[in-house]
Amino acid sequence: MIYDAFQKRSIDYIKDGQSVIVSAPTGAGKTVIAEYIILDCLKKGEKVIYTAPIKALSNQKFRDFQVNFPDKIGILTGDVSINPKAPVLIMTTEIFRNKVLEEGSNVGDYSWIIFDEVHYLDDYERGTVWEESLIFLPPHMKMLALSATIPNIDELAAWLESIHKLPLKTVKEAKRPVPLHFFYQTQGQVIDNLHSVKSIAYKKDAHRYHGPRYARHKHFKPNRADLLIKNLHEDNKLPCIYFSFGRRRCEYLANEMIKFDFLNREEKVNIIDLYNKLCEKFELSNDKSAQMLIPLIERGIAYHHAGMLPTLKEVVERLFTSRLIKIIFTTETFALGINMPARTVIFDELRKFYGKYFATLKTRDFYQ
């Protein structure tokens, strides 16, 4: 296999038995480095733990790794326990933290720990989980920490070196393989120029405070999600992930789109067949919440948030991965590192709740 420069540099450090922190943009290929560790550990008869911050990401990594390492992968989350004695064990970071803090809990068989989305160390509510996991990491375990957004990677490395008294390598990659193009919706228009947005906003404020003679437009149209989605569909910009930081609003917006039908006849047959099979597999066939999704699913629409049954969330994730869901309305449960086939991402707003307060979305969270 031919590696990119940052992948090769990381793997060379790993071959030398060094712990590594890797910061590289989404889609750059950080998982390749993790897969090298997994393959190397399996060859040597060693074990490795892979941690992820959310269950959706844990579930996806479990499915992905099963393709390359069948029968070698296990998973432990608050909802699922499959093959817990496996040589490669995927778990939420909370479970790993509990294991290293609980007296008598044995992680001595594991030689490597992979922390995915390690920037969660900065999270207001859950950052202590990462902090304790890193501080109390057993001395025999080597570490690979991955993130798309670590602005202070050298400071983090220095902090960990001071704790564990061992050298820690850092690898940084700035090049983004898939460039981002930004568009803004305002007054019912989709604009790719921020200065134009500011001009429209100025006219709106002028009208509000000084009357119509200070602004050309007396009536300002509210943004409409349905018109935006219609334009994306016509411009072949689907599938789309639509972020709205409220569970009820996700469901409301999804049901507002029921007037659209994004699937052709063959896709309808395929998605209903897959949905029924997955619901049967996860014992959801008679579940009311699963049945409520059917009118949306058969049109290529879905929602995803933390208030749903864990198994139903996984069903929705698999449908989206199959490219049969064309638009999904979701909270941040769908954001962290999950590889989903989307051409467009929409933010309903740029403010969210950070534990105890509402604030403008952090740059890190926006790009994630």
C-alpha cells in the first residue's frame, strides 16, 4: 500500500514503538494509521482497544473493521456488548475510563489504545472522561490519538509527556482532500458571497430601525428549509445532512419535507426492503417509533437524535450509508467523525447549547 506522507511518518513512529498524536482533516485517511496498528497487533498476537466518543461512531467502526478483520472485532457501549473478549475491542471512552479506574479491571492484555476524536478533551461536559483516560493510561500501553481539529497539538503532547515521562510524537497534516464550498441562505436566497449577505442584513436592519426610506426592501422573507432542499435536489446536491440542535425540531423539519419524494421506484423498493430487514434484525418490526418513520423513509427522508432507540438510530445510520436516504435531519449525534456519503451539509443555526450556556458554534465543531 502507498501511504501519504503524514501516514508514513505516523506509521514509522509506531514501528519504533512510539505513541503518536495525529491531526489531519476529515477524509485525509487517519483511519489507515489505526488499521495498521490493528493489523500489526493481530500478527503479533497482541490486543488493541479503539475508543470513540459516541455510540454512532463506535457502531460504524465496528461494522467497518468487521469487513477487514472478521471475527476479530468486539464492541462495548452502554447499549451493546458483542464479542467482549475479542483481540480488537471498540468501546466508548467512558467505558475505557471506567476500566482503568476500577480496581481489578484488567486491561493488561492490551498493548495499544486508539483514541478517536481526542479533541473531545476540550468538551465542557465530557472532557474529564478523556482527561482521566489519558492521565491514568497504564504505562504498558502505547497510544494513538486521532483528530481532525487539534489547534494546540504540541501543548497536548507536552502535557502528556510531563505526565507519563515518555516521548510522544506529533504528526500534522493541513491539506484537506475534499475542499469545502460555503453558501449562505438569507431572505430566501442562496448566496456564495459573504459580502452580499452582509449587504442584505444591513438593509434589513436599516428598515427595522430607520424606516423604509433607508432600505430598498420593505418585506424580508424568512428562510425556508423546504425551498432550500428543493433547490439542492434540482441541482443534484443530495444526499444532505441537515444539522438542527434540537430533537423536536429535527422531527418537525423531517415531517415538513414529506411533500417531497426523493426516490425513484427502484430505490423505494430497495429502501423499504432494507428497512424491514433491519427492523426485523433489531426486533423493531412492531415498534411504534419505527413505524412512524416509514412514510419518511419511503421518500428518502429520515431524522436521527439521541432521544431515539439506539437500535433505531443504527438502522437509520445504515440506511444513510446505503445512499438511499437523501436527506437526514440530525443533532450533533451524527457529526463526530462518522463517514457518511453526503454532498451537502446544512446548519439550521450557528448557535448551540454548550452544557450550561448557548453560544456561537465553535470553529472546531463547525468543521468537524
